[in-house]
Amino acid sequence: MFNPTKDEVRQFFLSAWQRHRGGGVLTPLEMIAADWMELHPEYHAELSDPQSADRDYSVEQGRTNPFLHLSMHLSIAEQVSIDQPPGIRQAFELLRSRLGEHEAHHAIMECLGEMLWTAQRSGLPPDGAAYVDCVQRRATAR
């Protein structure tokens, strides 16, 4: 199972961005990442700065962690592509029809973060069914 460290994740994004901007050859995963990085111009300066790999992106500083945000985009894209947890693809499609792909991802991120926070606090495994239910509620909310 692929379980990269924080440093490996950050280096993945930094090197993919550098190769993307320089016209280099990208792996399929790097191509997906580059597409999401392009959609986030607010992160371009940090993705171009190798020192950003060592920065602290704490909530207290009011800074969004670009590496976490982009990692969540990749995670959601993978979950949808393999429909894991079951039902996430359908819930995403409903949400995407209302909000568009990018905003649907951002709405799903809130559910994903909530699921992970709940699991961490309870000491129980993440509840995939509750996660999908959260996305479905967002998709059908009026």
C-alpha cells in the first residue's frame, strides 16, 4: 500500500509542478496533480518555491496548506474513479451536476475532513458510509 510521508507528498507536488511548468514528461498521477494545481493559482508561488516544503501551514497562522488541499483533490479523484467507498461516484456525480467538478470536490473535502476528524477523535476506523451520506446530503440539499 502506498503510504508516503509528509515530505514525500510535498516533494511530489513540487517536482510535478516544476516539470509541468518546464514542459517535462509527467507520470499519469503527476498529470492529474498538474491539472488540479493549474486550477489553484493561489498556490503557484508556493509550488514554485522549494522552501515551501519545510513551511508550517497551521490553522493558527491562517494559512491554507496547499499540499493537503491538493492531496485531497487527488484522493477524491481516486475514490470517484474506483467508487470506493461504494456510492461515492454516484454522490459525486449528483453534486457535480449542481456545482461543477471543482466546487463538487471542495464540498466533498468538507465531508472527507469531517469523516477523518470523527475517526481520529473516536479512535474508530473512518466511516465510509457516513462520508458518502454526507456527500449525498450536499448533493440533494436545496
